Amino acid sequence: MKVIVTKDYEEASQKAAEIMLDVIKNKPNANLGLATGSTPIRLYELMREDHKANGTSYKDIKSFNLDEYYGLAQDHPQSYYYFMCHQLFNELDIDKNNINVPKGKGSIEEVCDEYNALLAKNPRDIQLLGIGSNGHVGFNEPGTSFDSVTHYIALKQSTIEDNAKLFFNGDLSAVPTHAITMGISNIMEAKKVLLIATGERKAKAVKGLVEGPVTEDLPASILQKHEDAIIIVDEAAASLLSK
């Protein structure tokens, strides 16, 4: 595990963009594992800016998102498919058929089986992650098995509260209570993992991720065992690290 400490969110995003674009430019048909939430928004903006300025092509790129709220259609303004299109894909030359996000509707078993089969056929060259304040990655909440694959999960109250503040104007009742998420083992299959964490609110989770025991009580801690994991944190998120 390589830990990079940056001054702030902007510098963390710039560093993450360097790593992501290096993968894309060296392998124009790369499979990208992508994430939603507030953390990658500036990274996606930098990717759009690079595409516009430098012509970096995504026409042969495939993307695979970590998760999706269950119960939301793709065109719902709070769905992760909608988020990805508006934050990134609409301004790239990516083939819309190559955009893969778990379905938020339909038979749960069929949705999970279909996505697991898709991931098995398309190893990710890089998997982007954020980290929840409770240490979750994707929607793999504390207690999720390290052997898990794509599954249906009930969201912890802390996750619902975090998402209400960030995306639902503080309205807890508007936040979906369940999601479909890649499992921990799906995430660990990626050749490279890139996790970004910024802000003091993430400091405790980052401490556990980097220096704590590897435990299912803090799902992100499994990244200590990944062969190529890069953790980018700003000074606030790194504030509890002892090294």
C-alpha cells in the first residue's frame, strides 16, 4: 500500500487524475472501475478537461461502477447512472453501451448474478474508491464478508445520514435504504486500486484503513493486502496517522 499525503482536496484530485489518465493513455481499451459520491467530482472534472484539451479518447474504454441505489430508475436524478453521465460521460467520447452500472430495478438475484458475470469477463485495470466515515467501500458496510461478490445490502444509518447531507438536502426520508454493490472480492480483483479520502471527517476511517488491523469491521482495511493500492489523502484526512 502506497500512501500519498496532499495539502488539500484539489491537490488530491490532481494526483488522482495523473494516475487515472496514465492508465487510460497507456491502455486505450482499459476497463475502469468507477465510484460516485462527492469525493471524485473534481477528478471527473479534470478528466473532462483533459479530454477537451488533449483529446484523450474513451471510445474503447469500458466503465464499471461500484454500486447503485436499489429502487431508483436510471433516469432518476439521484441514481448513480444519472450521476456518472452528468459528472463525466456526457462530455466524453465513450460508447454508451460500454457504461456499466448495477441496475437499481428488477429481480435482486438476477441483477447481482448479471453484474458478477460481467465483472468476471472484464477485469478492471484500475478501481477508484472513496471511503465512508465508517470505513465502507462501495456500499460494503462494516461486517460485510471479504469474500463477498455483488450483492444487495441494507445501508447503515451513518451512511444514510452522510448521503442525506451531501445529496438529499438533509432529508433522511428521501435516501434509499438499500443498494446493489460490488463485493469486496470484486474490488480486490482490480489490478490497481486508487482510493481518495479528504477532510477531517474521514480521518478515523483512514487511520483504520492504513494502520489498523485487517478486519471486516472496517471493510477498507482489506486494501492492506492488495498488491497495488494507492491511497491519496489530504492533510486533514491523514491527521490521525502516526507515521
